[in-house]
Amino acid sequence: ADDFPMPFGPRPAVFIGLMLTIGLLCSWLGTLCWNQASQRLPTAKVGPLIVFETLAGLSYAFIWRHEWPPLLTLVGVVCLVIGVMSAMKVKPTPVVIVPLHTSNER
């Protein structure tokens, strides 16, 4: 006996409505928020946010599986975190433009 009819479950209308709502909010609204944040933050701050998106995805996957990541994955995560932390310490130096003197000025 199939207790959970595939692919939409016992209440397909609820499932499809929920998936459309989640898709709209996560994709469309998330993209709008990301665009606003990336325009307001300096590039040195936006880049590391992309790395943390990857780390969040890995975290959710291993939490879902109820297992720890393999050693090589943990080494990669540590390298990513160290890279992000070292990038966050970099302070951009302003470029000073010195005007050239023309031959008419004495």
C-alpha cells in the first residue's frame, strides 16, 4: 500500500501552492534583497557572503542527514572560513590621483 502518493503527496493542491509560495519568496524576494545588499556593501564584504551561502548549504545537508561531514570536507570548510576571515581584514587603500602639471603653469 502506497501511503504517500507521488509526486505531490496526498494533498496536491496544498503541496503545489506551498512550493510556488516558497519558490517565489526564496527566489524572487531573495534576489531583490541580494541585489539591494550587493549595491550597498563594498565588494570586499559581498564576496565572502557568497562563500557563507555555500557553507550554509553544506551545514543544512549534513544536519538533514544527521551525520558529520568527512574529514576532507571539514578541511575545505576550515580553508574557506580562514580565507574569508583573512579577506575581511584587508582594508582597501584609496588611490590618490596627482594632477599633472602642464607646461603653461610656472
